[in-house]
Amino acid sequence: MKLASLQHGRDGRLVVVSRDLTRATDAFPVVPTLQAALDDWERHAPRLADLAEGLEHGSVPSFRFHEHDCAAPLPRAFGRLVLARSGEAPVPARSAGSLGPRQPVRAVDESTGLVAEAGLAVIAGDVPAMAGPAQATGLIRLVMLGCRVMETVGGGGGAAQEVACSFSPVVVTQDEIGSAWRDGRLDVPLLCRINQQPLQRGEAAGAVAAGSLLAQAAGRQALQAGTIVAWAIPMPQEQPLRFGDTVRIEMKDAAGHSIFGAIEQEILPAG
């Protein structure tokens, strides 16, 4: 099934979204927010799946789904961990808060070397300490796209720090992806475009398995339901961003249909 959080209050308003991303139905009769659903996933997920099935068959009330109405799936997650370097364990991000997929990214200075890191992310259920990769894979609740805008501090040789983080309008269950999801890896190219420049494709299949990342993240400390683990997918070129640039990130299935909807954000000055 596919889920989204519409902009509403601090935690969004949970809706179930059709497979073609054109219609949605309120999840409120089941659970009001995505975090509440994750807190008791075994009870809520089957009922949300029933809503999804009813939406596909036109047997539940629905309305037109617009991606620009979406907040981040988890506007304020319990925790967000990021794989900073290949071969290392994911580390806590600066903040668990995230922008919506169409909210502008605001930066203080465009001359610091702003770049977009596009990638994937998973939302976990409760992951016990010392969980193995197989167990952790089974505790992946949802998959989504992610994007971090980074800046270099202290000149060209300085460290990179996060300016903003955002996620796709829609999150999906592993079964919704189908055969392209294998052992915690998504075998679908990641598409990234800056303004009207040529489309770039990043291959996601070679990335580390999501279950292994979750197991590394848990280590000796359990992860709470709603924890996000994200990792970047390398692109052929890394282009500096300027104010006024627009970044669009998307993944499409074999039939050319968008899986998660698109992250599309303009880079603007702060203030």
C-alpha cells in the first residue's frame, strides 16, 4: 500500500493513496497519523491495507491527491540516521525534522558549495538491540525517497553539513514495490534533474542492503518505531546549487509510473 501525510498540525493527516497516485482516502477511521500507525503496526496495517484495496475498487470515499499538499511522511520522526560513508554504521542526523517534498530549501549562503544528495530511506518498526540483518529487514515498515541539501563549511576543504532534509510525498510497503525490491535493495534507477538540465540516473541496486543498515543502526541500542534510516545514491556528476535552482528527484517503475511521487524543491535564500 501507499501512504502519505497531508499538511495538518505537527504530525500531518494520514491518507491512503492509490497506486497511480491520483486518488486518496482518509485513514482517520483507522488511525490519524503515520506515527500512530507505526506505534501499533500489527493492528493498524491490515485495516489500512483494506482501505487501500477499497480505494482501488472505488468502494470508499476518495478525493484527488495532490503531491504539493503533502508534508514529510513523518514531519518529526523519533530519530533519523544517515549513512555518511560506505562501510560505516549510520549516524544520527542533526535533526529528526524534515521538509515536505515541495517546500523550498532555504540556505544562508549559496557560495558554500550547496549540493543535493538524493537517495533512499526506510522507516522501521521497533528494532531490538543486536538484531541481525534478516530480522531487521522484516521490521522495515515503509520505503521512501530522500534528499539532503548539504553545504561545505570552512572553505573548499571543510566538512559538509546538512542544510535541510526532505522525503518523497508517498511511502510504500515493501510488497508494493514488487520484484524490484530484493533482499532490502531496490533495483530501480534514481532520477535526478536540476532545472532543465539532462536527467541523471543513479543506480540503487548496488547500495548496501537496508536490513544491514538497520542492524548496524540498532547495534547495542534498540530503535523505536518510526526511526528513519537513509542513505545516498551516487550520481554521475555532483553539481553545485545556486539560489533559484530547482531539484527534482523521482523513481519510476518498469511501466514508467512514479513509485513515490517526486521531491521537487527550489533553493532559496534564508529569511
